Amino acid sequence: YYDPRSDMKRDALRDLEAAFARAMATDSTFMAPAEALLSEWVYLQDWDRARPVADQLVHRFPDDYRSHLYAGLVDHQSGHDSAAVIEFGRAARIMPDSVAAVFNDVTGPLRPDQLAALNALDSAGQALAHAALWTSLDPVFLTSVNERQIEHWARVAAAGLLFGELSDPMTGWKSFAGTIWVRYGRPKHIWE
């Protein structure tokens, strides 16, 4: 990742942007260059530069859940939670069940005793408990969205971009750094 204060790194980032444009022009069916560039903008929290990349992903890959996740992430970080809910909803409708389980997982904020109680329930009880837990975590009941759930989805999407494998970016939440990111959010300071 690049420190924007360094001239050398700014040049490298410009080179990455140019390589992304060439890669997309050469093979518009290849998603990895866009994900690589988007991960840089997410890392740098440059949402204005992330927006066109996310929009291009949604346009070129409308049937890939990741493109909608990334657009939802950018929407959320840009302060557009209503748009984020729409994009995350689109992603949820087309993502594999194994990925959906990660995004809907409420166990991260639970204490070990709460987790044990949840695991002791049958599947119907767990479904009810998940819904109740997400409702209890909603910080503002007066809004039509659950801000904490949107934040969770954004964290999982960011962890996928920042810490995942190019072949499967959604594995990023499994890494140690990704797990910390999902549980606690972006650290206040990142040292390279």
C-alpha cells in the first residue's frame, strides 16, 4: 500500500492507475486489476477516486456479488447509507450461501458466554437470535437502516479487498488482520 505523502509512491500509484486502465481496455472481463486499484483507494480512504472504479465494476460485472459489495462499501464510506443498503442488498441476493453467512454473522461482537448460548440453539432459534442481535446492535432505531449492520458489511468488504487473495478476495476476513478489521473497524493509525 502507498503512503500518499511520498513522491515515489505517488508515482507508483499513478503507474497503477495507468496499468488498471490498460488492463481493463485489454480484457474487460478480468476483475482483478479493478480490485487491486480499488483496494488502494480503500486503504487511502480516497472515496472520490474509489467511486468511478466501483461504478465501473458494477457496470461491467453486474452479476458478480463483489462489485455490489464494493459499491456498497464506497457508498457507506461516502455517507450514502441508503445507497449502500441497496448495493449490499443486490450483493446479498446473488452471493453464495457460504459468503452470505460471513456477512450475516453476529458472533464477532459477542462475548464467549453469549456465543456459547447462541451455538446451543437449534437453527430456528439461531435465526431468531441473529435477527434480535442485529436489532439490538442498531444504534438509531428511528432510521430505516441498521447502521451497525451496514458498518459490518462494509468492514467485511474492506477486509476482503485489503487482506484477501486475488483469486478469492472474500477470504480477507479470515486473516488475522481481517478479523481485527471486521471486529473493531479501521485502526486510527496504520504504520507501514
